[in-house]
Amino acid sequence: MQGLITLYQIISLITNVVVMLVIVQFVIGLLFAFNVVNSSNDFLHQIYRSINSLLEPVLAPIRRVLPATGALDFSPLVLIVVLQIMLIVLGSVITG
């Protein structure tokens, strides 16, 4: 039982990291979109591209399933909701 709890904690930690990466990507994207930060800022642009390259393999299949919504991309929101549902289900399976 202790092994399952440890596995749950590891999965929860990874989920929290992914959610934080999605939020940071979203915020940096907003800063670029509204010209709060110049898009030629190399530091933020490199961070944005790095996070995007980490998240793209996860977000691309979600984007293929979702209908086209124009300029709005709901795939990060769907990813966060799916990860949270997964944690809830896994937590209830482990606890009983």
C-alpha cells in the first residue's frame, strides 16, 4: 500500500509541474500578444520555445481532437482538467 501512495505522490508532483508549465507558457504568450514584453526579448522567447517544445507532444493530440475555435486554444485547459480528473480517480482507487 505504501508503494501505491508513493507512486501517487510522484504522479501528483509531475502533474503539478506540467500544470505550472502550462500556466507559465500561457502568461508568456499573453505578454508577447499584448506587447507588454517585446517579442525580440531573447530570454523570454527561449523560455517560451523550451516550454512549448516540452508541452507540444502532449498538447498536439488534444488539438487534433478538439474542434477549431479560431484564435483560442483550449488544449491547455483540457490538459489541466484531464490531469486533475486522473489524479482524483487515482487517489480514490488508492484510498479504497
